[in-house]
Amino acid sequence: MLSADVARPRYDRSQLRTGIVHLGLGAFHRAHQAIYTEDVLEGEFGPWGIAGVSLRSPDTRDALAPQGGLYAVAVRGAGGERLRVVGAVTEVLVAPEDPCAVLERLCRPAVRIVTLTVTEKGYCHDPATGALDEDHPGIRRDLADPGRPGTAPGFLVEALDRRRRAGLQPFTVLSCDNLPSNGDTTAGILRRLASLRDPALGRWVEDAVACPNSMVDRIVPATTPEDRDAVARRLGAEDAWPVVTEPFSQWVIEDRFPSGRPAWERVGAELVPDVRPYELMKLRLLNGSHSTLAYLGYLAGYDTVSQAMADPAFARLVRGLMDEEVTPTLTVPPGADLDRYKAALIDRFANPALRHRTWQIAMDGSQKLPQRLLGTVRDRLAAGEPVDRLALAVAAWMRYVAGRDERGGPIDVRDPLAGRLAALAAGAGGSAEALASALLGVREVFGDDLPVTPAFTAAVTAALDRLVRLGARRTVEGL
């Protein structure tokens, strides 16, 4: 029996039909897009159940299946904790176990939207250009055997082709990942993969498939065993995989859904004609600052973002990064209060109720840096302005992926390029200048322009030298 103060679905779940398939069912989706859909179902019930798909691990399915897809969301802030049970997820599939089942769900006529939170690396693209990586091993496999895909683009293109052949309307593809112009980027990836299979399919995807841009914002740390225990005590029941998040949530979406959509705007989402100004604000201010805190904070020995923000030197660094290096590159959306937004970010980062680990944020940096930091770098350099704090963040990533912390212990670097980055670091022989030069040559991260831009390479090399000699804490304090 659930505790009386726990909110729970008020609609009849037995009548819930699946209208959305979500690829990449993880904590973020369950604390963000699924909540908006849950709120719509509470106010205006409709055919918007979510079939979740795990593209790699069965862990989420194994946790949620015995619970009928139900799970708890703990919202933690200065005012305490609110707990609710979410019912919008109708089932969870594991793609590697049964790709045919995933394709069958994607091809159901009732499915009108496919959403994605597959992280930057899940798009099988070149982060520096946004184009499909045609040499990606997963893409090569999907081209060779399209009927049993393994990648998100492979599943989408095969399902779209089957719908085309069956005379079904295509679903809308809604990326909810931190990619610049994520819908446009997704459209280009799908169009190119479809064209490689069949030029006629590529033209149909370009003409018929809507890929709106969107911006998502909510901090969702990885759930810990302590979180599970705390939620179970409050819930009055066991939950194998609850999610923990903050009170703040934002979702900005371009309103292009030819096949229909839930009334997300009635529950707080913003439907706009152009997401790009909102996206740039979030990517550069929130995500850029998060990555900066992650690498420097980890190196300084801070386990969580809130611990780093409790250090006045780190708080000054983040505010200076936002005010002096990021803000001048932004076009502020109509009606937005930039100073208020930045102040809210500082408060959110400092929230001690969320244990958002620096190590978690530091994952997949080779995929994240181009979007979170290097676009800002390029704009600053084009304006002839300094990039000192941005260069320090990049240098901290270099120090981190070298694989040894400041006490000589190993760092568990999780990155698609981890092996290559480690080899480059080993070849640098402990020299900051050699390490900077080697890593700046990784074209997938830095492109062709930044490695030959002296103002950038000199700033990064100098920052990396300070990190190696002084350590992260003293380097940040000395800014």
C-alpha cells in the first residue's frame, strides 16, 4: 500500500494505448518528457502511452517490468521532497534482444511520435560537423543488414521505410538530446542514411518526415542505492529504479507534428517557432558550465557539482564564465531574463539535495565539447575576444582523459574515443605542451580550424601547463 502523500496516476492505465516510442529509456526521459506526458494524461486522457526502448542494456526493463512500468520520481529541493508514481510507460523493450519487436512497435499505425534521449554518441555522427559518420561500425552493420538494426538511426530509417511501403504516415522524430539544432541534425543523419540505402527513400525521408528542434532542461543525477532506500521508505513499497531530480524543468519545442501530439503546452512546455535561441542559452550556459565544473571539480577532488559550487573559487569561475565569455555570444529569446536565468543556474548547481556526480557529467566528453564549449570558443575568437576560462575547461578535459588524477590514481574515463585518447596521452610523456598538441589533433572534437588558431592553442596549452604544475584547485583559485 502506497503512502497517502504519494501522488499516483488518476487515469485508467488499462485503457492507455501506445502512441509514442522512446529510444534511450533512461533516468532523464523518465524525469522529464515522461512527466510532461503523464501530466497531459492526467488532464486530458488520450492515446499517448510510451513504449520505452533500451538500445543497450536490459537493466531498465528488468527493473520496471515486474512493476508494470510504474516508477517513482523524487523531486528534491530547498523545500524538501515530493514523490509521485508515473504510469505513462506502457512497456520496455531491449533492442539487442529483439530488434524485430522494436521495429513492430515503430510500425504500428497508432504510433505518431518517436522521441530520443540516446546521448550525443547515439547519433553515430561526427560531433564536429553534425554529419552522419558513414564509417561508424554500427552504421556499417545497419547498412549491411537493415532488417536487424542496432543503432538509433538504423531503427528509425528501417521503420520509416516499412511505413512508407505499407502506405502509413511517417511518425515525427523528436530529439531531446543536447545537440545544436538537434532536430535539423537528426533530419540530416536520417536523410543521409536513407539515401545510402536507396536514393528514393532518402528523398521521401527529406520530404515527409518532420524532425522538430527541441530544448530540454532538468538536472537528473544517476540513482544511487541510497536513493532507492530513501524512496522505498517514503513510498511504502520497493521501487527497483526510481529517479531523482530537481524542481526546475523546461521543455521548448518547435510545433511541427503532422501526425498529432499530446497537448504538452497545457502542462508547461513552450511551443515556439524557433528553438535555437533557447537551445544556445542552455547548451552554453548550463551544459558548458556543467562540463567545466565536472572536469575541474573532479580533478580538485570534488565528487559532486554542489560540493564544487560550495568552493567560492569555483563559484566565481562559473559566474565569470557565464557573464564574461558566454553571455556576449548569445541572442536572448523574446521575454527571457538572462540575469535571472543565470542566477537560477547558480542556485540549481549548488542544490545539495542533488548528488550530481562530476564523474557522471564528465562522460563522453569527446562528443560533448563541440556543442557545450567549442561553439562559444569559435564565436569569441571570431570577435577577437579572449577565451581564458573556456580554454581552462578544455585543458581540464585533456588532463582528465589522460587517465590519472592529481594523486596518481586511475580515472575511469568513459568515452567512445577513450582508447585513442589514452594512447595519445601516453605518447605525450607527461609534457603539457605535447599532450595539448596531441589532443588538439583529434579532428572529431576540434575540427580543422581550432588546431591551427594560435589564440586558442596557446590559451589551452598555458592552462594545461598550470593544471599539471599547480593542480586544479590552485589554478581555479588563481584566476
